[in-house]
Amino acid sequence: MSPDNKKKLKKLRNKLDLLDNQLLRLVKIRTNLVKDVLKLKIYKKEIIDRKRIKKILLNIKIKSLKHNIDPMITNRIWKNMIWSYIDFEKKNFKKK
């Protein structure tokens, strides 16, 4: 890699690091919201709402196409996020 390209790469990676920091802040906010949602659930079976998951993924696909983002990428990201939060909810579910 040329010295000029190394410099460009470093700048781009710095931008990615800043973006990662923003994403972490959003994940914290989302986690707090999920905790609030979990408090409303009475039964563990309420944790997985397949109809809602399907609706979310469809909306993400539509928005991805509208914004010229590869929907395969966003689908994978959202599926992983959804199932990670489902695991989080199951782990933290504390009802009678």
C-alpha cells in the first residue's frame, strides 16, 4: 500500500471509530428501552413476537432499498440485534 493510501486508510478508520462510538451510545439507549419493555411482560412466552419481528424486518428492507443500502446487510444486522435482545430478555426475565 502506498504511503498516501495508508494515510487515507487511517483517516477512514478514524471515522469508523467515531461512528462506532455513536452506535455504542445508541445501543445503550436501545438496551434501556428493552429493559422497560421487559418490565411490562408478565410471561416469558411474551418475549418473542414473531409477527413484530417479521414487520420490523420488512420495514428495514423497504427503508434499506429506499436509501440504497444493501438489504442483505441490514437484514443480517437487525436479525442479530433482535435475537441478541431476545436472549437478553430471556436472561433478565424475572416474573413469578
